[in-house]
Amino acid sequence: MALMDIDVFEKEEQLLKLREKVLQGEQGRIDGAETLGVSQARKLLKERLNDM
């Protein structure tokens, strides 16, 4: 039986969740989902920050 430190386990879990989100985004792009350019993404982020 192998034991893992809880902090290491939680970091591994976070990494796996992040990888899953990245893969979902990539699959969406491959499937033809609408994408944003860098300038468009920055503009939307600034608008969201200003709304807070």
C-alpha cells in the first residue's frame, strides 16, 4: 500500500481538473467552437473586471 501526503494529493487533484478543462477546451476548438483572439479576450476580461 502506498500513502501520499494530503497536500501532494490535493495538488495532483487540482492539476487533473485543470488538464480536464484544457482538454475540453481543445476538443471544443477541434469541433469548431467559436474562439476568441487575444485582443478580444483581453477586452472581455477588462469589461468583467469593471463590472465587479
